[in-house]
Amino acid sequence: MHTPLIDDLIAAFRVLPGVGAKSAQRMAYALLERDRKGGLRLAQALQTAMEKVGHCQQCRTFSETELCRICASPKRNSQLICVVESPADIAVIEQAGVFDGRYFVLMGRLSPIDGIGPDELALPQLEACLKEGGVVELILATNPTVEGEATAHYVMQIAKQHSVRVSRLAQGIPLGGELEYLDSGTLTQAFIARKEV
Amino acid sequence: MHTPLIDDLIAAFRVLPGVGAKSAQRMAYALLERDRKGGLRLAQALQTAMEKVGHCQQCRTFSETELCRICASPKRNSQLICVVESPADIAVIEQAGVFDGRYFVLMGRLSPIDGIGPDELALPQLEACLKEGGVVELILATNPTVEGEATAHYVMQIAKQHSVRVSRLAQGIPLGGELEYLDSGTLTQAFIARKEV
């Protein structure tokens, strides 16, 4: 029903997460009707980012420079390394402002079915860094999913081999959460890890 | 917190309808992490569409050729013209397969406050077409909003000057709708326009 170019555009929009046929069509028409300049700007930003954004040599997060801002900063505590699954996790943690150490980004999680093993997550690189010394504690901040837990367990064993202290983010009731709507897994964790007050 | 290029990309995504700060970030990271090829394809499709998609000389819908597929088709009934606000409306009507005439796309609706008058909607072009003769009926399919109704009223008067029959899409209860959840405006229309059975 659409013209070939509009069909192409609608199909291309569907690579975005959470965008189905209907929203893709809405996006295409909105830009064509009301904001072609914004569309061109988006095209340019996309192309530049897809081609130019690389990875930090040290922590593997996205970076346009050899070292990312955090790894390059002398203010960050290099004795603490927080292991996360993706660069988006760093953004959330930085926003909380609770951590002043450095990061190591796995860019995924162990998932043998999908062919993602320790090498794909650059775990040898993390191990080399621990071997060098200087790291006192490794904080495991992978997601509390089956794969995330398996990944955390694997990284923990590497750290123990090099006598580095390892911790895992606490699990429990989220702030502002209501018991009534909590899943039983979280509630179980909260009971098991309850603290005397 | 992000790198400058990622910041640019996130800002650029916000031109899309329904995309706020959080979804824009999610889209940027999803493409960077998992589908750079898809991202480049989207950049290319966007650029081509923004630059190459023009308007049909006859009905004003989006088209890469001088006449759109519908205006160029000898199978369509040229005695009927359906007036719609945007090209997306054509897509919906064509999907229903209920109409075999041609269209005229206003590319907007009358809105004096925003400086959108009859000239911006190319109404003189529509009038010239009616003057030429050959059009038997004009079907007004603008949206049932205040501006849409005002636009329909204005177009109706043009058509009457040229003795062309004018109709407006029926209003009432949508198929599969439940009375319980219907707004009172629609319900009022449904009562007023009730039909003896």
C-alpha cells in the first residue's frame, strides 16, 4: 500500500526494540509529514554512531576514544571493579552516584546455547587484569537472571583463584515497592537475607 | 554519562513519536550492542526516504513518482474522490478495501491559529479539479475532531459551489465496541443517526 521507499523505511524501523508494524508506520509518516530535518539528523547520528563508536580498551564499554571517560579518570578508585553485562548498566549505576570504582563490561552473559562462552565475554582479559594485581574487590552486578547468576558464579571462581575479594549486589525488596505486588522469588530472597535491626 | 556520539544518537531518536528519554536510550544501546548493520540500514532508509519521497501531483499523497499508484491506476473510479487529512489515512482505508475511487490528501487540517489556511491544504487545487468536471461525489473523511469538522465544512461549501455531491463518513458505535466504554459524544451521534430496522 505504501510506496517502496516508505515500505523500506517502515521495515527498517522494526529493528528498534519495542517497535512493531504499527509504530513503525507511525514513525515513518510522522517524520515524512512533519519533521524531515529531524529525520535526516537521526539518519546522520545513526550512521556516525554505528560506524564510530568502538570499545574502551580497558573496560570494554562503548567509547570513541581508546579509554572511556571513567577508565581515563584519575579520580576513580582502581582497586574496585564492578562487573556488568552491558554499557547501559553503567549508565544506571553512574546515575545513582553510589560507586566510585571502575567497571568491566562483559557485553553479554554466558549462554552456551547461543555460543557465548568465556572468550566472547573477554573473561581472559579480566583475568589478566586481576593477575596484574592492584584490584582489591570485584563487585558482581550481572542481572539476577539464570544466565546472569551463572555468569556471576563463573567470574567469582576466577576472582577467587587470584585471591581477590568478590561481592554480589544485594537482593531484596526494591525501595518504594509494595509487598502485595512482589514476586515470590524476590520475597524469598528478602526473607533469607533479612537483617536484625 | 554516555559518550558524545551516543548522546547525539539518543537526542536524535527523540524526534520519533512516542519516544522519550528512556526508550531513546534503550534504542541506541540495543542497536550498538546487537544490530549495527540494522542501524546502518535504518540510517540509509531514513536518508533516502527523507530526501526522495515527494508528493503525487494529483492527490498530494506521498509518492516517489509524479503520480501515485492509485492516481495512475486505470482501475480506480475517478468520479469518486475521498478527502483525507494525511497519507496514513489512505493506508487504513485501502486496507479495509471498501473504496475504489481516488483520494485527495490535505496534508493537515484547517487551523488558523497555526497559520494553516485553505492555501496550505491546497484547496484551490481541489477546487480546480472539481471545476474541470468528471467528479460526481466527494467523500469527506477528515477526522471527527473540531478542526477536522471545520475542514470538512469548508470543503463541503467548495463542492456545493460546483454542484458536486458531498458525503461524510458515518459516525456511530465502532464494530466490536462496548456501550459501557463508549464516550458520550459517540453515543449521542449513534442515537441521533439511529436507523429503523
